[in-house]
Amino acid sequence: MEITPGQLLRHIDSPADLKQLSKEQLHQVCEELRQYIIDVVSVHGGHFGASLGVVELSVALHYMYNTPYDQVVWDVGHQAYGHKILTGRRDNFITNRKYKGLSGFPKRSESEYDTFGVGHSSTSISAALGMAMAAKYKGEDRKCVAVIGDGAMTAGLAFEAMNHAGVADTDMLIVLNDNCMSIDPNVGALKEYLTDIALSPTYNKFKDDVWKALGKLPGKRLTRTMAHKVAESMKTMVSSSANLFEALKIRYFGPIDGHNITKLVDTLADLKKIPGPKILHIITVKGKGYSLAEKDQTKWHAPGLFDKVTGEIYKKKFEAPQPPKYQDVFGHTMIELAELNEKVMGITPAMPSGSSLKYMMEKMPHRAFDVGICEQHAVTLSAGLATQGMKVFCNIYSSFMQRAYDQVVHDVAIQKLPVVLCLDRAGLVGEDGPTHHGAYDIAYFRCIPDMIISAPMNEKELRNLMYTAQLESTQYPFVIRYPRGEGVMAEWRTPFEEIEIGKGRKLKDGRDVAILSLGHPGNFAQAAIRELRTQGLDPAHYDMRFAKPLDEALLHEVFTKYDKVVTIEDGTTTGGFGSAILEFMNLHGYKAEVKMLGIPDRIVEHGSPKELHRECEYDAQAIAETVRALLKTQVSVSILG
């Protein structure tokens, strides 16, 4: 299907082309840009609602600023599609998030207009401040803009950056895009505070009117200084809405309608003339311009392929029941465990839908909580609950857990608190790419004393690991990592069984070579073994279940019987599960040829999970190829015989 951009948009190959248009023509540009995003995403997939909500802002920023000399940093990057289309990537936008195509997020190596690589939230203010400080040091008249959502503003990093920005004496603008949404609705006191500002803009209107009126009088510098003093003295009389930002010495402007392109352009023109750190508060609607996305913003954050006319989201149709997503098994199992154990509680940092903790939050709102984009707080909050005897399941995506590593070490592990850390999206996540791949958790947790690190091979194993983790006998931090997407068991609601911690299982005996798998890739191993058996080869298969503690009895059996071993994991092979096996082999003086399969020691880009498993050579085909290579001599002898 050919997708054609509108009459004006088709001629915009860079912001320089955009600047040739009149301000009146920007309305049409916005309509065409919004429609082009709808056309492409409906057919090719990707994030959706976030970029529709900032169409006008994207156009206004590139119209008013001298990008890429002026630096614009997009927080998270879900909303940067319009930015990409306006900066020379319009015709290539259909490759967005596809293997070897455009990244779904701003990426420095992709374009000079992508000033900072992003994917995780709340980094934009720090990055833009660093750019502004460098510009000042080098004597450059460079403007720096950070675009951050109200959801991302809840993270501690954003407040740390604003705390510094207020005293850094740099010319920087923060655009606060306020739509009351991240992926799920925003939560917390900051959300309520911003809502109060939006509903009660009396102070800001007063300050704006006084500033403009006195600025027209003779002696503009003096009168505007007077205006600022008058506004400051009137704050407590009129409103306290801007106190939070201005207490940090960041001048506050707004709120304004973020979908009024004329107002945005005029406001940015004014703010460019005002030195120092500033914040512009704009009110937008996520999914703006597509009514279904406006009404159900969580569903339309990244809906997949859909019919843009009817709004039907295309789903594969199957005759037989299909395995559920691992996240849904987690979500429903949490309710079962909570009904069995009154001490069970759930915590997630802004991912109730993504983690499926939403089911427990709906049924047991006093025992399951979304704390906003605050991974560090989520872990230490869980630790505090654990000191009072609660059995807390803290569900954080594997790549997001990297932000809370210090809290895991100091607040959980050192104090030996039995917090259950459920790492969703472990392994290669697919189209979200390197910022979201859950590659490192096995390695970075394995070095922490007393950590239990487990990975289920299927839905039954996930349920049993969760059941084991909440037992009173489990007295150490317990990590359960599992991948994005579907499992392998259509009938997954099995009775709970306790799993002995550190105990693996032999799934199949064999000869000549042993395959040791951790987690879901064990299913790849089983597929490879089925193929190998048709070729006369008979590998053994061990599902180790735990990267720490290792099942030493099982490993003694493996290295006593086999001199050729293959390890498989969906984590980095550097310091991961395979490394643990090599350490065991060396410690006990065994000699064997070991091939480690998993995520290699390099940044893996985006693509479908199947494409990335193939590229990283730990899919079923790669496992079979590795076994055949290890047994090449024996196979040759067998054929010659």
C-alpha cells in the first residue's frame, strides 16, 4: 500500500523547508503530519498516541528554532515521530522499528537532529542542561530545549536536573507536555498539582498580562523588573500554582493550549528572548486527532496494525486456544497468591498494563500500587514493606531495573529482605531495540551475595516460582525473569507446587553433548533437539531454572558424563548464566568444550524477536548448528562407517 504525504508535507525535507512557509500554513502542515503518522502506523505499526499529541509542538519547535544547531531533546522518544518526519526521514519512515530500519526512538547515529539517544524516561532535562552549559562555556549562542511529559517529570532524575538548572545560569527551556498520561494514566501528587495549575491559571495570566503591559512602556528593562517584583509579591494573593518551579529558580510560563500552533509559535518566539532557565507548560491530548486514541489512550499507545477508518485492531485468529502472555500469567497469578496469602502485595513503577498488575489493582486496590515512573522508589518502598513482614512482588521491566540497582544492593540485598523482583521483558524485546532489551540482569544480579536468580521455561514454572517466592521459608531476595510475549502452554492454570531453590531438572537424557538452558530459550533447545534426533543425534537437555544458586549436583552429573556442553540464555553471555557454568567447571577442575549461546557482547539493535534471536544465534536453528559443529567428528565417523 502506497502512503502519500500531503501537499505541503511532501516538500518538507528539512526544517529549512518548513521555515519557508507562512505561519498561517502551519495549520495545514499539522493536519498533514498528523494524517501521515496515522497512515503509516496503521499499516506498519509502532507507537501511536504520543506522537499525535505533540504534532503542533514538533512543528513549532522546528519552525522557531535553528535546529540542529539549536538542540532539542525529546524525553523517552515515543512522541518523536513527527520530529523524525520533519527532519529528512519522511520517505523512510515506513521502516520505523523494522529490522535494519529507522529506530522507534531518537538516535544520535541516525540523524544530526537527534541530539540525544533516548528510550527510558526523564533524561531530557539533564541532557539539555549539559548541552546548555557546554554552549555557555564555548561562547556559542545555542538554544537548548528539553521536551518532557508530566509522567516522566515524576522521576527523581528530572527533579535533580531542575534543582541544578535553577542555579546553572544557562539559557535553557523546558517544555512540560502535560496530558495526564504516560502509557497508563499518571498517578501521584505531582499529577494533581499540575491539574490544579491547568484548572486555575489565574496567577500565570496575571503575570503574563502585567509583563506585556509594562514591557510596552518606556524604560523596558526597568519596568519589566518592576513587573517581576509585582508578580512575585502578588503570588500569595493570587495563586501559588507556580511556586514549585519558581522555588527552584526556573521561570514558569503557561499553561497554554499545546494544540494551538499559532499560540505555540508566538510563545516560543517570546521565550527565545528571555535568558535563563524557563519552563513552558502546555496542555495536550494524547492521541489528538484520532478519536478512538483520544478516548482510550492506554490501548492506543502502541496498538499494532489497525484499520484507520473503522479502528479495528488486527489480531491473528487461531482455531485452537493459544498460550497467554507471560505478563498476564503473572497478573492473574498475583490475585491467586494474594487470596492464599494476606501478606502478598504488588508494586509497579508506571507499568500496570505492561506488567498486568492492573488486574490486582482493580480487584485489590489496597494491596497493589502504581508508584509512577520511579523505579528506585519502587524497590525501596518494597523493601520498607518487607521489613514489616509483607511479601512484596515488585514488577519492573528488566531494562528499567537498571535504574534501581543501587537500591537492590543497599536496601534489599544487604538487609537480606525477601523482596520478589519480577523482571518482565527479560531478553531481547524486539522492535523497541537496545534501550529496552533486558540483556544484563543476570550478570548484574549474579554478583550480589544471597540473590536468588530464576527464570521459568513456561507458564507453569512461572506460577511455581512465584508461589515459592512468597513462602515464609524464602528469606532472601528472589528474582524471577521472563520474556515479553507469549509462553508455550495454552492450559496454564496448573496447581501450585513448591520448587526447591537452586534445583534444576533433567528434561531428557542423551549422549555425547549436554544442553543447559535457562528460562524460555529452553523451548528453543527442545525444538532443536527434535530436529537433531531426526539426524541421528541425541543431546541431553537440562533446564537449570536458577542462575544462582546453581544446581551443583546436576552440574556434577553433566561434567562427569559429558565433555561437550552448550549453554543457552536470553541474557548477555558476558558474566551471565554461561559464565556461571564455566566458573563452576573451573572451580571443580572439570575439562569440557563449552559453547555459550546468548546475547553477544555488543549493542543489539531493533527488529522482531525472531530476527534478533537468529542474528544473536541462540534460536533453535543456531542451537542445532552448534551441536552439529561440536559433534562434527563423531558425525563424520558415523557417516563413513
